[in-house]
Amino acid sequence: MPALNRVQLIGYLGKDPESKYTPTGKKVCHFSVGVTQRWKSAGELKEYTEWVNIEIWGALGEIAQANLKKGRLVFVEGRLKTDRVGEGENAKYYTKVVALSLQFLDRKPADEPVMSVEEDAAGYEA
């Protein structure tokens, strides 16, 4: 049976990206994106912001680290990944998006092209 795990988000960075290295020396960048939904209810305008954690590996992560700052509008495309921390009843689950493509939206498209990577599942670590 075919499967599809693909996420597309447009939102604003909630904080500056943070990078770190895995024990094997691979660079990974993390940041959060706020995606706001607006609607009217009983004539009143309401909104809700969903905060999504983003993880970017390798060269694309270096580009994100160098160019992104809190408040920038971005388009992120990637896949969902859930990490488990702890065992048994104490286990906690954290879902994030592993980004495969990134586009800066608050500048003219000619200034900054779409950036993406070919995914190699063996290249990612926890």
C-alpha cells in the first residue's frame, strides 16, 4: 500500500534558529514556525497560532542558520517525525517537521531561490 508523509507550512519564525552537532559530527538546525489561522465567529474576528518545531540537517540547515531570524516569513516543506523520550508510563512524544525544502517569503523570489535537499533517510540521526 502506498504511503505519503509530506507537510507544507507557511509561517513566521518564533525564534532565531539554533544549531548543534550530533556525536558523529553532523550539523542539525532547529527553530519553530507559527502558523496562524483566522476566522469569524458571531461577527468577532478570532485567531489561533499553531507552533510547529522544525529540524533541518546539513547544508540546508547551514543556510537556515545564516539567513533566518525571528519574525521571518518562510515556506517549509518536509516530513513528520515523532521522537519518544523516556520509557513506559513516563514516555513523552514530540512531533516535528524534518524540512526538505525551504523558501524565504518576505523577500522577492528573484533574490532568494527555493532551496531543497534530496532526502537520504540514512543521513539523519536522533
